[in-house]
Amino acid sequence: MDFEKTTKIFLWEKENHGNLREALIVPTSRVFALVGPEGGFSEEEAFQAQGAGFRPVRLGPRILRAETAGIVIVGLLQFLLGDLHGEENFPCHLLPAIL
């Protein structure tokens, strides 16, 4: 799989600036989303993810449970990319990764 042409994000409750809509500004054919464990990513894990090209995004002020965050991110991506309302902005393969 060619990850160079993939939008890479990771859900991090400590992120203060990045949001999902901003992360999707550049059209892409794939989105790879990392969802952390219960308790969230550590500072070191977040640093490593950023070093691997992942952009931190926050989904809002509420902390989601690890088992529901993957489902939520896929639903949000489908909505934002047009999959749920029949207006495909661009084809997108959703690749959630739950750690």
C-alpha cells in the first residue's frame, strides 16, 4: 500500500488546533486513522506518530471510549467526504487502525 498518497491522522485528545475538516482539505484517495488505546496516546506515541507523517486531530471536547472512537471516525469521514449524502467529492478508501 502506498502511504505517501494517504492522508494520515491520529485521534488525540490533547490536540488543541487540528481538526478533522482541516486535515481533509487536500483531496486524497485514502485516509488512515489511528485510534489510541483506552486512556489515549502517550506523549511519546504522539511524537512517533507525527514523525511518521500522521497529523493529530481532535474530535471535540468529549473523550470517546476506545471501542467507539473507530466507529465514530469512520462515520465522520464518510459524512465529510460525501459518502453518506450521495455527493462524492473524491473516491476515498477508509483505513481505520485501532490500536
